[in-house]
Amino acid sequence: SPLLPGERLVTVDTPSPGDHEFLAVDAETATAHPLPIPYPEDKSLQLHQQGAERLWGTDDYATLISSVDGGESWNPAFSPPAVHQLDAVDSARSDTLAFIEAGDDDSRQADSLFRSTDAGLHWHSVHPADLQDRGAGWVVVEPDGNVLVQTMDAQPGGLVYELYQSDSPAWHSFHRVGQPGHQYVGDLIESTVSDAGVQ
């Protein structure tokens, strides 16, 4: 049955390597049931919830699909050219949805973002030059429409993490957040966020 009001989408790994299932969970009643999915055989399928009954899905061909009835029916939303995989971006705004390009090895490209500012009616690609050739860790859309991107750069001493914030809700340009010239290595990304005043 589809996702019902009050239920939340939960992705659960199964004993089969690389396989998972999607459940609708009601925390108040401690009950759960499987959700209908469009491609049961596609192990690369990812599902994401927006609001009460809106679901988004991405498959191995970077095709974005949408359901407005909790998974009862699905329709294609958009498919960016020359993109292998899309990962969902957490958003604090109900009208702003975003995805980031990902590769076969689960790497993410910081300069390849796709977003909608009208709840999925129209989609646009964003390729900020400030983040060119940088890998990305987590990405989040802030309440004011700006976006935070944790970048990763391989150095001889290990991965170097930095935090970038967009200069405006258009996401065309970015600046590094934190002390100028200061780099944070490995697990010290939390210090980056703290120094930037981001909670």
C-alpha cells in the first residue's frame, strides 16, 4: 500500500548485498509496511520523501521520477544528459529540491548540482566555477535558499575537507566558510562547521 499521512519513508538494507527495501513507518503506532516501487529489480533505486505524500526516486540512469500519491503511481520528472547517477540533497525549504551528480564509486561532483525552486515543476543545472573539480561530501539547502557544500580534496596526508556556502540563492558563486586559508583535515570537519557559526 502507498505512503499514508503520518508515515515516513525508511530505507532498510537486506541480507542480500547491495539490496534494500522501502518501508512506510508510523512511529506512533510502531507499525510498518512495504511501499510499492516502480522498478523492484533495480538495486540502484533510491527513494526520497518530500512532505506528506510526495516521493522522488532516482534510478541507475539518473532518471528522476515522482509520485504525488505516496507511491501508488509514478511519473518521470527529468533526466539530465550525460549524468550517471543522482543523489538527493537535504533541503530546509519545501519549495527547493536538489540533487547532486554521483559516480559509480559513490563519489559526488561538487560542481554538478540540479535544483528546482518550484517544488519540482521545473529543473535547472548549476555548475559553479568555485567548486570545479572538487569532490563533495554532504550538501544541504538552508532555510534562506543558500546551499552549504562540504568539499573533499585528496592530499598526500589524506582527504582535506572544506566548507563552502553560496553567495546567493542562485548558487552561481561560492565562498569558503571559516578562517581564510585554514584547512580542516579528516574528521575535523565538525570544527569547520563550528568555526563558521553553522549549527
